[in-house]
Amino acid sequence: MIPTLANLRIRAVEVLSRNWYLLRRVDFDYQRRDGEWQSLSREVYDRGNGATILLYNRARRTVILTRQFRMPILFNQHPTGMLLESPAGLLDADAPADCIKREVEEETGYRIAAVQPIFNAYMSPGSVTERLHFFVAEFDQAAKVSDGGGDASEGEDIDVLEVPFEQAMAMIASGEIADGKTILLLYHAALHKLLDAA
């Protein structure tokens, strides 16, 4: 449902695809700050909302990252399509905290009892509706209940990496970590000194 706005007149909404998620074309008139109306068209991709998390171990000064193939980055000049990321997933009908606990176990094999919400953000608001909920949580080796790797029926084939925090930060500078949500989480950890001794 699109809210009614005094400076917006929607002329037409066309569904372009329901293949993976929902892609619409919206034709609308938007009233600019100077009072003039302008006719525009935009494509809006609705894939639902999601959640992501940074798992960290303070004693070992490490973080858990995943590596998996991402087709869109291959189309944008990434040589292998393999991306280092923080665990993440779509909410479906779950609350964000429940979703991320399920996704962490599925992707990494770690069963996390408690997660801390830190913020939420629109990651690509020019074309994608998704709002991403960000979390952090401590982990230890006792929480490892499986190898992880994701859900093969959904096409997931995920490597699980435990990376020293300082190395992960250096990987942002070198371009080895190029995923926006992961960069935000790592900088949050650095800013709030999450891996410093208690």
C-alpha cells in the first residue's frame, strides 16, 4: 500500500516480473520544491525486508564471515562473483531477531541464543524497497552445532570463515570486502570497540 502524499500523483503501476520477487514500473507526477509538477517513471523491486549480523569473538578477536557466489556482482565487473559477507537473510514472516538467529545457524552452523539490534537501514533506496535490520552477537566455539553452508535447495553453497578483526578491517581497504552491510557492521564494531577486552 502506497501512502497518499499531497505532492505525488501515481498515474500507473505495471507489474514487470513476479519471477523471483516483485518488480513494478511506477509512472507518477511529483511536485518539485519550486511547485512545478514533473512526470517520472521508476522501477521498484520488492524483495521483502531482511536482517544481517556480525558475529564476533572478543577473546579471539575474530569475526565470522561467509563467502558465496552472487550473480549481480559478476555483471558489475567482479572477476569471480564470490563475495565476503556478514550472514543475512530475508524476514519472510519472522520477526527480525528470530530471522537472523535462524539464518546464522543455517549459514554458519552457530546457534546464537541472544542478538543485539543496532540499527536498520535502506540499502539501495533508489530502486529496492528492502529495509535491512542490523544485529551483533558474541559467539564461541561451543555454539557451533553444524558445518553451516546454507540451504542447498535455495541454491546456497556458503563457505564459513573466521577472520581476525584487524584483517577484516584491512580487507575493506584492499577491496576484498566490498559488501555494504558487512562494511557497516565492521565499522560499527570498530567504533563501539566491540572486540576490545571487557
